[in-house]
Amino acid sequence: MVLVWSEQKIRKMNSDEEKIWRAIQQRDGEEFENYYKEHYKAFLIAAFTYLKDAAVAEEIVNDVFVKLWEAGNTIRIDTSLKSYIYRAVINRSLNVLDKNKRTRQEKEEYNRLPQGSFESQAMEDNELKIKLYQAIDQLPEQCQKVFRMSRFEELKSRWP
């Protein structure tokens, strides 16, 4: 069951929430902790409803509260505090789901690639490097020095 957050449920801050929000903005740790403890479970359930992973849901709720604490004086809330936090939790949950989906798609694309193509390319590259170094070793000493400087140290020859 996925909860749908209806725009109709969003309301303005009441006087109690305004008081709590001002206290949080003024770094009142006790007020912040009380609000956290009182509402944590509801926010956790909202995140879990989307994610189906308790650990990730806990992480998201905690991250939202940390962000609220750290940036409280720069955050502008036009809704109720509870609605704002619910929206933040849901948005982060959806972002995690989207990221997980992209990761799964990337893995599927990787798995569809011919097996061994990366390994064989790496082996070919190593073999070419070995042959290159062997060829360089066959050059006269001064030529080796000039070649290494120009190719590996990106130094150019200086002509008088």
C-alpha cells in the first residue's frame, strides 16, 4: 500500500507549530528532541511505506531531521511543520527509489554486455604496453630518453 500525499491535506502552521519551529530555528535542542520523539514513528511509517526497508527509512527520517536542525534558520516553511517534514521524507524516499531503479538498470545493461569484453580489452592493452616497452628498450639510449620524455613526460624536443 502506497500512501498518496494529497495537496488537500497540506495546511498552514498552527500557533503550536509556529512556536516549535521558532524554537528549532533558535537551536532549542530540548524542543527539537521532543518534536522528533513525538513524530518520528509517523514519519518512519511514511518512508517505510515507499521503501519497504526499515533501515533506509530510518536513515531518511534522521537525515531530514538533521537537515532541519542544521539549516533551520535558512529553511522557509509555507505549510505546517508536520506537512513540510512529511513532504521532505516522501521526496527523499522517492529519490532513493529512483536511484535504486537507475542502479538496477545500469547493472542490467552491464550484464547484457558480452562477457569477457572488458577483461580481454585489458589484456590486449597490457600486451601492447609490453610490446611498446620492449621496442623502446631496443632503441639507442639517447633515443629512448627522448622518446620517454616526449611520450610519457609530455616534454617536447627543443630545437636550437
